[in-house]
Amino acid sequence: MQAPPGLRGEFRTDDVARALYSEGAGIFRIIPQAVAVPKDVEDLALLVRWATAEGVALVPRGAGSGMQGGNVGPGVVLDLTRACRDAPLVEREARMVRCGASITCRSLNDAAQPYGLHLPPDPSSGAFCTMGGMAATNAAGAHSVKYGTMRRWVRALEFVTADGEIGCTAGEPTRAEERFRRDVAPAIRGRTAELAGAAPRTPKNSSGYALDAFASSGRTTDLLVGSEGTLAIFTAVEVALAPLPAERTTLLVTLGSLDQVGPAVLALRPLSPSALELLDRTYLDFVRGAAQRRLAPGTEAVLLVEFEGSAQEAAVAVRGIATSVELAEDATTVGRLWELRHLASPILASLPDNLRSLQVVEDGCVPPEKLARYITALRAAAKDTGFEIVIFGHAGDGHLHANLLADLEAPDFVARLAACLERVTAEQLALGGTPSGEHGDGRLRAEFVERTFGPLYADLCRRTRAAWDPAGVLNPGVKILEAGERRALDAGALKIGPHAPGLPPGIAAKLREVERSAAWGTFRLELA
Ligand SMILES: Cc1cc2nc3c(=O)[nH]c(=O)nc-3n(C[C@H](O)[C@H](O)[C@H](O)COP(=O)(O)OP(=O)(O)OC[C@H]3O[C@@H](n4cnc5c(N)ncnc54)[C@H](O)[C@@H]3O)c2cc1C
């Protein structure tokens, strides 16, 4: 493949460069045809015009920390981290900030902090994930129970469309948006109630396009947030900010039975906690060695509950439900309690290669009152398919992260992974939930969108995509598939197991080190 004529940035087709972009977080390894690193937004627009004219698939990519497989693909991987670097510009009075799409969440918050402001969606990946990636996945974090997900905070997006036009949701519509507003938006608006009824009844959702949100707000921004690089490539974001809380207190609530999870969460939610996190027994067993504190024998789950004010009322609310309640008001004790929650990621990332932590059913979200049933179903599905499981997450939103621990030397583990994915997805949908609370559909869950939302909603998603990107060059195979298309987990597209695509010497180890040390912010071409 030849570089697009006139491109000023890098365009690499050598084996090493392609291998360096074959993985992100998550389970996939797909070697792209080429890697492009545009220099600026004009360079990006030129590249997209070329791709559309030549019918070349593009895979937009920020830090590559997304777990759903939307940041890898067989086409040209587009590293945006050199093109969209405008520094954050904070407007204190308006409580807004505008920045380039490749600015990290942490850098944005560092710029906002001196004004006493911050962006409330706070992924644990904030140190390295980009604002473009966060908008594209409708990312969130522990504070979404009070502050919602990215969609609530994004005010405007600047982007390049599949036509290669540079646009902004706060400006004149591009041709892509005109096509969408002419050909699809009337059908969406005419079906507002049906679409709302088809969407999962969960506090968070990053699955499917947000047709329901667009139908009620009419804002193109609402539609584009969560589109995972399939409708437009974001070049800059404008987000609202909130005042930094003056005070934080935390409750540690110990529960002796899963049956108490639902009542405890329902008792705490009305008190407006700023975080309501769950550590399941599977998690507590897993971190036991590294944890400083000892929990009472028979503990089935722990809730960490944060308030931006006093937690006294909450301590009273769970009396009679909890086995024990511990209140922490000073910063040191609060920090110590949260250590328990933060132990997971580093331990999971550094497990030995014969016991890898895999993100396959890692992001389901159900109505909060059904959490206990969901946890029971997750534990049973893992057991029956032969995996250990580690469950933790955002209980206040009914949203759980569940990592499967797989022995890669065991036979047929890919078939068992697929069986576990199928079974857990069926459970999520039966409970009225969604397969993705915050990570998105990507390649992993694209095939479940029609099952989650039904044929009408899925058809409108396909028409939305076709209006924005008629040539189908923006991240094909991600987010939504063609009608009737099914995509089983392909052992030859995974970074694990005997069928993983081979990489040039040393590259797999370098990519594994990125994963182990969470060095997602590393410019991949530098690794060579
Ligand atoms: C240790 C760890 C912890 C995590 N914790 C959280 C968490 O708490 N909450 C959470 O929500 N997620 C979490 N994630 C997942 C991930 O960090 C988020 O999805 C993040 O928003 C991805 O940002 P990124 O820049 O890495 O995007 P990528 O991984 O590069 O891309 C993700 C998706 O967005 C698209 N995309 C990226 N940039 C653009 C752009 N400029 N324009 C259009 N499309 C684009 C890609 O095509 C892809 O589909 C975690 C990941 C890791 C590894």
C-alpha cells in the first residue's frame, strides 16, 4: 500500500510498525495493513478523503486503552496522538474547557484544577486515556452514580467526517450531518417512544448509538458521543466542568450475603452518594494477599460508599442490612479504604502468562436492584465454562467489571470464552441490562447490539452509520454489524492462545510490557 499523496505525517507499512499497532487493551490482536500518524487536522482530513476515495478502512485510535477492540483492525490504524494536541483552554466563569482530542483526561484535569474545577467522569485510565477516546466510548468511572457519563458533559465536538470535511457540532452542518438529518433523523424522531422503550433500562449504557438521547435532545453531540470512531473522527472536544468537592467521606459497608446487595444499594442511592462501589467475594479472595485489612469471615461483598459531605445518614440507612459499617472522614483513613478498590488493576495486569486476566464479559450493566442476580449468574457462568472470575465495579449504577482468569495452556479455552460471553450476554439481556456500561461495543460486542435493542433500533443504527459514512471506511466491524451478520470470537484475531497472529521478534513482549505497566500513553512507534 502506498502512502496517500501529500500526507505530511508518517505512513508505515513495515512489519514492525504494523505489529506495534496490532493490540490495544482487551483481547484482540489484528495486524493492520498500515499505520498512519497525521501531523495535524488538515493532514488527517487529506488522509480520510484518500481512504474514502480508495475504499480503505480506517481505525481511529487514541491511547489504545479501550478494551472492546475498537482500536485495532485490519485497515489503516490512525494514531491521532500527534494530530490533535491543542492544550486545554479553561473558561472559568462558563465552567468549560476546550482541548485537542488527544489530550489525556489527567492533563485536562491538571489544567482545570487551579480554577477549582474538574471533569467528573473519571475513568481509572485517566492518566493515559485521551479525551477523544473518552468521548468516543461514552466513558465514565466511579463517580458516574452522581455525575453520569461523558455524554452529560460533552458540549461540542470538532471532527473530520468520512467525506474529509472538518466540522463542529456547534457550527454549520457538514454534508455528512445533512445526509443524516435529511435521511434518518425524521425516522428517529418519529419513533421516540419506541426507541426509548428499546434501550436498556440501566443508569449507564455505552452500547449502540444513542438514538434515544438524540431523539429527545436533537443534539448531534449526543449522537456522536459513544460512536467509537464509526461516525466521525474527533479532533477537539469542549466539555463542561464541575466544582471540585470541598469534602469527601467514605463508608465501608460489609455484607454477609449477596441478597443484601440490592437492598443496600437501593437504601444508599437516594442519599446521593458520589461513588458506590462493590467488591465481590471473588475480588476480596483475589486481593487477600495484597490487602492490608482483614475482613470478617463470611463476607460476601463490600460496598465503598463516598459522599461529598457527611455519611452519617447513610450509616444509619444500612443498619440492619450490613454486617458492619465503618466510617472514614479524615483524608488518610479515606485513602486507606479506597486502597482496597485500587488493588485490582495492577494485580490483574501482572498475572503470570499461564493465568491471564481477560476482558470478555467485563462491562455489563443491569438495573441496580438486579445486581445480586447478576453476580450469581456471573459466578455460575464462569464456573460452568471453567474460568476463575474477579468481580468488582460500580454498584450504584448496577454496573460490574468481571475479569475472567484463563489458563492459556488449557485446551479449548477460546471456545469456552465464547460460550461464557454468549451466556453472560443472555443473562444481561434477560435482566433488562446492557452488555456495555462504559467500554463500548467495539468488535467484541458489535454482534449483540441487535439483540440488545431489537431490529427497529438496529436498523436505524445502520442507517445512521450509512448516512455519516456511505463508503463504510470508518472502523468497519466495530459497533454494529450488517443485518444477519454474526461474528464468533475468532481465535486468529486474539492476542492469546496458540492461534494468535505471529509478530516480529520482541514485539509481543514489548506490547505485553505496555499492558503490565499500564504504559498506554507510550507512542508506539517509539517502542521500536
Ligand atoms: C487499566 C484500565 C482502566 C480503565 N478504566 C476505565 C474506566 O474506569 N472507565 C472507562 O470508561 N473506561 C476505562 N478503561 C477503558 C479505556 O481507558 C476507555 O475506553 C478510554 O476512554 C479509551 O481512550 P483511548 O484514548 O485509549 O481510546 P482508544 O482505546 O484508542 O480508542 C477507543 C475507541 O474510541 C475510538 N476513538 C479513539 N479516539 C477517537 C477520536 N479522536 N475520534 C473518534 N473515535 C476515537 C477508537 O476508534 C475506539 O473505538 C480502562 C482501560 C484500562 C486499560
